[in-house]
Amino acid sequence: MSYRKPFMAFITVLFFPLSALAESAWYDNITLESGLTIVAQNSIGNEYGDPSAEVPEGETSTVTIDQADYAFTADIMLIGKLSDTEELVFHLEAGGGHSMSDNVPSRTAINYDPYDTQVEGQVKLNVSQAYYQRNMADGKFIFGVGLMDAHSLTDSNEFAGDETAQFLNGVFVRSTGVVFHESTYYYAPTVYLEARPASFLSLTLTYSSPEGNDILDHNELAVQLGLHPSINERQGNYRFGYIIHNQGFTKIVDGTEASNSGFFISVDQQLTDMIGLFFRMSQQDDSLNENEVLVATTFGASINGFMGNEGNGIGLGYAFVEFNPNVVSVYDEGEDIIEAYIRFGTSDNTQFTVDFQYINNLQRDDSRGVMVGGVRFQMGL
């Protein structure tokens, strides 16, 4: 991406003088975190189409077969402590493959984790994030600016929000990522503000440039109100948000340029020390040509820490993806997704997960229900 190097240089030069104020040696203020996630999956019932049929020039074959595939992502997080309230964060990432996400023609990402950095068959190390963050007023106010994962700053969920340890399907990880249009390069120049005036209340605001340029004209604004009550000493998070994506869309009625908008809800509630429930919903504007997916609704349960191991977990979720009737008129019933996983924490930093998914009502004549089984290995340092 052409904007990344100058943007990183700007952030580094702007805040470099702050690091000189640190009392200790610079290397004493740097924290290194790393992780590796490997996913292997296999589909059942994905046989569709005639492999001998000729594909017209310029079109892509729709033939699919059952197969095994894999994906991996490795990342390194460098956190430089500038002071007790300030830090610089650099996130380096490398990955390859998509597993079943590009083999089964679903409206959801069957494996949301991989971040493919392969260029001409070579895996490249990518600077995914580079940002400055400051905590003020004893953590009641947080400010961040730089190249960030703007999509993860809102619509989070305690029991369905981590593709490296919980559900693999993107509809459970980030429902707004299924409904709304994510950034072309995923990571984007972002300004992030979060206020926590009380322990049970938060307000989050993000302003990002999805295309990496035209920051003032082509931007995405997300506002989220969070309620965080403790009910019978059981923590709950109730998040309500609104997204506006300026320009880049066309109205169905007259073909004029327009902005996209929509809302999301993310709820997680702890019932016992081990059991938690979640519910999520996202919906966008139905009057735009680009908005083929209209609504995504998910709910389910999570059990964590069984057999006395905090790394062990079980999850069961159901999702329904509804299509926009103004755009999609064929195979328009919407997709159903069921996912279940069981995770074993084999050590403090290593986890092994067995995952099962069933995707129904795929947009084709037959073989509309496909099962996907997989395993995930995750290691962090």
C-alpha cells in the first residue's frame, strides 16, 4: 500500500521526541508479543458444477469440489512505552492461504483469521498497524491515531469475537464485517477515541479512511455506546453502534452516488463462572446497489474453563444472513450457519481446537448445504 510508509514515518517523527523523555534505556520500555495460528479444514458436500464445461472468457468457473485446505497467520506486536500513559504500537504480520473461505461460496468467511501477505508466491512481512495511543484521566479517556484495525475497535464481544480462540466463521467474529463493507486493505488510517466516565458506561468513536486516501471525502465513522452492568456479580456488555460510510455507493433508484449507513448490536452476558451467552445483529441500508447482504443475526453460548483448565472452551452458535430483496432476487432465502467448537489449552500459551460448521442455502441450484470440519493450532509468546 502506497500510503503506509509515509504514514508510518509521519507517526514516528511526530512522536519520537516523546521517547527521549523516558528515564530508562529504550529497550527496557519495549514489550514483544507474538503469535502463530494455523487452520486446516475440509469440506463435505461441496461438489457442484460440471468441471468439463467451458468457461466464457473473462468469467470465473463456479465449479467447486470437496477438498482440504489450510491457512496460517504469524504476527509480532512491538509495544514501546513512552511514558506511564503513552505508547507506540507496531504490528507485523505475515500469512498465507484462506482455508475454506475461498473454496465454499458462502456470504461469510468460513475462516476469518488468515491475513494473506503472499506476493507472487512469496510470503511477505507486512506492517499491519503502526499507531500512537494515550490513556488519560486514569484510563477514563483513550486516544489513538495511526494505521489501525478500525473494524475491531467496535462491535466486539466477549464470547464471540476472537478467531484465534473462539469461532472461526467471520459472522460470529465480527458481524459488521459480514454486513458492512470492510476496508479494501483491511487496516486503515484511523483516529480512535474512547471515554469511560463510569465503570458501567463507555462511548467509542472511530474515524477512518477505508481506501487509505481521500481521508476527508471517503471515510467511515463508527459510534458505539456501551453499557457494562454487573448483574449478580456477573459481567455483561451491551454495545449499540451506528456506522456511516461516506460515498462510494450508488442508489438503486437513480444510480446517483450515496453514503452507506447502518447499525449494530453486540451483547454478551456471563451467567456463571463458566457459562456465557451472546447475541449480535447488524443491518445496513437496503437502498444501495452494493448492499447485497442486508442483515446478520447471531446468538449462542460459550463454556470456558471446564475440567479445571482456563484454556479449555466449548462454543455453539447459530447465524442467519439475510439478503437485500431490492438487490438479490434468486436464491434469496438467506444463509444459515451453525458452528460448534471445542478448545483444549494444552499449555499456558498453546491451544488446540476442533471446529465444525454447517452452511445452508448457498446461492446455487443444488449442493446447497455444505459441512466444514477443521482443526486450529494457536501458539502465543
